[in-house]
Amino acid sequence: MNRFILLLVALLCLNFAANAQKIAFSGEVRDSLGTPLQFANVLAIDTVKKTMSAFGVTDQQGRFRISLDRGVTYRLKVSFIGYLPFEQVFTPEESNDVPYGIILKSDVTQLGDVEVVSEMPVLIQGDTITYKVDAFTQGNERKLEDVLEDLPGVEVDEDGGVKVQGKDVSKLLVDGKEFFDGDTKLGTKNLPANVVDKVQVLQNYNNVGPLSGVNNSEQIALNIQLKEDKKNIVFGDISAGAGPEERYKAKANTFYYNPKTNLNLIAGLNNVGELTFTMRDYFRFTGGLGSFARGAGSSFQVSSNNLGIPMAERNNARDLKNIVGAFNYNLNPTNKWSFSGFAIGSKVDNTLGSVQQRTYILQPNANQETLSSIQNVNSTSGLFKFAGKFTPNPSLQIDYSAFGRLSDITNSDDQTSVFGAITNDISGLRNQEPRSIEQQLRGFYAPNERDVFSFEGSYQYQNQDPSYNLVTTGQPFASIIPMTGSSPFDLTQLRDVTTKKQEAVFNYYRILNKTNHINFKVGNTYSSQTLTSNMFERLSDLSTNEFSDPTLVNLVDYTYQNYYLGVLYKTKLGKLVLTPSLNLHYYDIANEQNGAEAGFDKTLLLPSVNAKYTFRTSHSLTLDYRVTAEFTDVANIAEGLLVSGYNSLFGGNANLQNSLYHSVQLNYFNFNMYNFFNVYGGLTYSRRFDDITNIVSFNNLERVNTPININTANEVLSGYASTDKRFDAWRLNFRANWSRSTSNNIISDTPNENTNFQQSYKATISTTLFKSLFLDVGYDVSFNTYEGRNVSSQFENHKPFASLSKKFLKGFELEVEYEYNSYISSGNNSSTFDLLDANLTYRQEGSPWEFKVEGMNLMNTTGIRRDSFTESLISTFEYFIQKRYWVFSIMYDL
């Protein structure tokens, strides 16, 4: 570790020395009338190497500043749409104290000229920012995520999620067409870097033409524009590899694009933990079909299909095997019709192992449990979507889409629990085959420039059938479930939940003038759910003991209905855009179970207001306040007991009401292309009334959870901040996230207030040395603090990390990634672990072949530490991870 740090320090010092000869060159760009020109592009071209050495973008005062090498002759080029380009050859000798003045002359013939736009590294037009990626890339990029990380204001996380100016990107387009429903992960992890020409950031994205004049969208989309020589041909790559201990990997990425047909195929299999498509991704996909009522301040949560399924990732699983095949298409047979969709199939076989130290809150005496677990998850799943759009003219759009999912999941779990002097061997088996399909029909019509009408309707069918078989050496829930067998005890829980949900909303927009418009809406959401469950005991002679106790059986019919009217007014007052709204809801909720009926109806008026102040382009402050009513579904209503785990039962509450929460969000961002210093940040506060929480009743280790509407408000205050600074060959980034939550529940008839404070801070320095060595160095630290009625715990993790990429000889490149973790929990219980990955690549210049040797987890770390909190227990985990392995692979570019 110490030698590694010394090496990094030496490399950083070397880079400082290499950049010592650079000087700052500044100037001002104005038109012939002396007016400053903002967003003009300034390029410095090395006249010997014929390459771009530096570029800048002018600010509101027309100023620019670039860094140049002393004594090198440059061709200075300045361009701006609608003006003749400026060129001049010069050799900087020292920093200029007086800004260099440049005058651009107007050229009407150049307005809108695409050729001028294509030469600009950055073009800002309204809500669109266009990056010419060649101006930012360093030459070591392999996939789209590497390209995006080079762009100012863009961040890519480990899972392929993208943020622009601190905001999540919700859609990914390739040449204007959605890529796998706009999923960023499949795009960032698979699109080759060498096919990307430009990246467009589309703020306030809306793909409905008739709504362009009344756009209320806050979405951000990325449009990836391909190089011209990558169109009308098949491109991509195929690879295969193998290594000791039967390691294998194979993958194919193929793409075809032309103006009328876009086809994408991604397929692969491996057992080295490269997760092209995970179970988390499967449950994350929505097909782009969301709830209409959510925009009117109301939320009805249907329980997820991922009941009790552990989500395996590379950093928490001991063995991962996966197969995936994904096909995406966009077809435009005519100017009026377009069709799109995808099909994704995957098969996973994951093994997870962990050891937990568990502390049960408000439990006296022996409240510490050690739980060892080995789990195996097998899943075969599929997703599909079909969408068709008809646009006979710019004023009318009709579209239909259908999205479905189905899967077959088996989760087996072998555990050993040590609680005081009691040891219990546990075997659990969960099976389920969830399936759902959702259809949506939408129509938008703008008969004139002032009026817009829309109708949106959807229907969803979902079925969940989870079963749980529990075998334990100790009798489970002896005081509640009348089991008659002997050890080992065998208990099975069966459940079936069917949901049918339909939504419809009609909108009318009226554009009053250039700065004001009003929107009226009327809508309805209706959901009917049925839940049946029962449990039985399997005896040693293979006969069954059926439980007739009504508290152990469920037969529930549950309906939720919401009628609402809404009005939204949007006005622009100079630099301030104000958008208040009011939504009047009438709710009717009913359920029938065990021969008894319950339910309620109520009327709520839910306000919201959004205010956005724009100081200048890419510099704004946004305030959002809203009141939301959140309703639960049948899962929390069913009163019959359900087995949640080896020591946990759950029983619903037929008299649950909705929760009501107020939320305030403040976001700030400043994207500065003049000095390449960008700042983003935000604060969110929510206060939830009548929140749904649990009464927890303990009997030694075992507990029963029952939901209630707590009469004490729960609160969450969270925030984030990010800064990004670029200069010369350096990039500095700092990110901070924090969240403080206060929640209330009842444990063993005792009110309990839980306070959880989470903080994380990450600083990174990136640099390029001699255009052949690329280095990232950083420090990541996180703190978690929990306080309950009679217990408190603290956890912290310190993680210095570094990644290095070095090109040498002709065609060789070495990449190394390293992280060191120091984990400290309460009572100075600490542990350390480090992870080291490396690969050596060879590719001859101009050759489509690439050869690679890669080693993962070279330090052969066996486990990593994590922690978690719930309303009734605190857990510290040690996850077992994949051991060290080597793979040799070959890749061919199509």
C-alpha cells in the first residue's frame, strides 16, 4: 500500500513538471458592433502535429481562456453560427495580461450551416448542448461510458447510470431513436466508443410533437450521434475468452443504423461476474409506462415482484453465471408511421454467502445473533415491448405500446443462526413465477397554435405466486402456528396475488400568450386486487397438516379508486418561471376479507408549486414544493399471517389509511464553459404524516410485524453537492451526499424513535501524462450513524482508490484498478480489505483484432464488509466475493 502511494505521488509530480511549461492565453470575442458573443468556440491547432491542442467557450462577456505550450506555433480559430470564422497563426511566449481582442463579422449565408456546427467542440442552443467528442476524448476510451466521463458536467456511475449537471438522465437515444427503451446502462456498457461523433444533452426532453409548446417536462435525454461512416453498415464487436478453473466469457454487440431502420443485438454469457443484465435491471425496467396520477400528487404503490430475492452484484456475490440476449429495433417505413420495441431474455445462476452480526432493537439480555448464510438464486426471465406511433401531421400523434415481463425464479437458502445458547439450522426455498403485461394508448391533438388536447389510458395485469418452504431444527413460531411434527420442522407458505389496474386522464392545454399557459386535467385510477394464502406442515410420513386457524389464511378482495380534477398554471416573469397547480381527488377504498368489509372514502386537495429562476443559460435555481397522498395495496391490508422469514411473520391491517407527505426540493446548478468550473447541489426535506410503519412484537428471536398509521411525523432531510474543475491536463471532482432520517415505530408496546444519519464524500483527481498515461486517484469515505431508544451504532468506511492506464511500445496498453478499504464499526471492531484488477491489451494500429489478458481480484480478497439498518435490527455483513481468476480473451471489431 505504501509503495503504491509513493508511485502515485511520483507520477503526479511528474505530471506537474510536464505541465510547468504551459501558459494561460485569454481573449474576448465580439461582433462588429462591439457586442460580446457568448458560446463562441475557440480552438488552438498545433500547426506541426495538425491536432487540436486546446479549446474554450466564451462566457456572457465574450471572454475565453485556454492553456497553451510555450514556444509552439498555433493556428487560432474562432467560430460562431452566423459569423465568418476567424483564423490567425501565432506563437505564445508568455501569458497575456491584456485580453486578446477578436472581432467576428456577420455572414448571413452561414446561418444554420451544418458545417459550421460540426466544427464546434461545444454548441449551446436553447435547451440543447452538443459536444463534439473528439475534442474531449483521450484515446483510451472503449465504450460509450468512457466517452461520457470525458465530457464536462457528465458523470457515469458503476451501474451505467448517467447524470448531467447533477440530474439523472432518463432517456438514451442513438441518432434520435430510443435505445432499449432509453436504458442508459445497456448503452453505456455496450456501444463502442469509436463510433460516437457527437453527444447531445436534451434538457426538458419531450418526444410528443403537439406538446412542444406546453412542455412541462423536467427530463434529460442523451442523443448519441454516430459518425457518418458507421451508418448503413453493421458495426460492433465480438469477443470470447477462457481461463483456469473453467472460467469463460463470450459476448457479441452488433448494431445497424440507417434513417429508416435501427437494429441492435447484445448477447453474452460468462461466469466471471460481468453483469450485462442483472435481476435488478429486470425489475427496474418499466417499459417507459408510468402512472398518470403521480403527476397529480397521488401515489398508489403496487408491491414489487422481487419478493425476498437477493440482488447479486459483483461486490456481494461469491459466484455469478449469466446468459443474456437482447434485441432492439426502430423502424420507420413511412414519414407517418414508426415502430419500435425490444426483447430481452436472461438466465442467471448466482451464489451468495455472508456472515451477519445482528442486533435486535429494544431486546434485553442476549440480543446478539450471528447468522451464516449461503444462497443460490436461479432465474429465467424475459421482457418484451412493442410500440407504434402514427403522426399524420405535426398537430396529431397517436401511439400504442405494450410491455410485458415473465420469469421463473428459485431461491434456496441454507442458514445457521446462533442466538445466545441456541443454534438453529435453517433451510429455505422460495419459488415464484411472476408475470405482468401493461398496455397504453395515447393521443395528442393541437388544432391550432393555442389549444392542445390529449388522452392517455393504460391497463395493467400482474400476477405473483410466491411460495416459501421453511425447514428448521427448532420449531418456528411455536406460540402462534400449531405444528404437530418433530424436528426438523417443515412449514410451507403459499400465496397468490392478482392485480388489475386501469388509468385514464384527459388534458386540455391553453396557451394564453408567450409567457402564460394553463392546463386542465380530469382522470381516474381504478385497481382491483385479490390475495389468497394458506400454510401447511409436512410431516415425517409425508402427510400434511393443514392449518384451519383463520388467522393463518387469507382471502382478500381489495379495490382502490381515485377520481381527480387538476389545474396547472405556468407563467414566465422575466427570468423566473412559476408553475403552481391544484389537484382535487376523491378516493374510494374497500376491502373484504374473512366475511367482513372495511374501507373508507375521502376528498383531498393537493397543491404543488415549482419555481425556476434562470440567472443565465446553464445557471439556475429551482424550488419545488408538493403535497402527495400515498396509498398502500393489498399486501399491507391482508390480516392473515404470512411467513416472511425463519424468524419473522407479517400480518396486515384492514383499517390502514393513506399517508400524506409534504416535500420541498431545492436544486442549484452552474455549468460554466468559460473556466470549466461546474457546481451542482440540492436539498430535499420531506415530512410524512400518518406514515405507514410497523408494530413489532418480539418473542425472543421471533417477531411479528403489523403495519399501522403512526401518529408521529417521520422526517427525511437529504442533500448532495458536486463540483467539477478542469484545467490543462487535470480534472478535479468532489461529490458529497448526506441524509438524516427520523422514523417512528412501536417495538414490544414501546414507542421507538429511529435516527439514521448517512454521509459520503468522494474526491477524485484525473490527469493525462504525455498523452500515453492516464491516471485517476481518489478518496471515498462514508459514515453511517444509527440511534434508537436503547441502542446506537456507528460505521465508517475509508476507501482510497486509483486507476491507471499506460500505453507503451506499439499497440500495448496496461490498465490497473486498485481500492483499499478500511471498515470500522462500533467498539473499534475494524477490518481491512483491498481489491486489485488488471489487464494487458494488445492491438496493432488499424487492426480489428484485440488480444487481452485480465486478472480480477488479484489480492484474492475473500469478503467485504457492509452494514444496514431496519426498524427493528442493525446488521453488519461480511459478503463473500469471487476469488482471484485469470482470463485470456480475443475481440474482433466488425
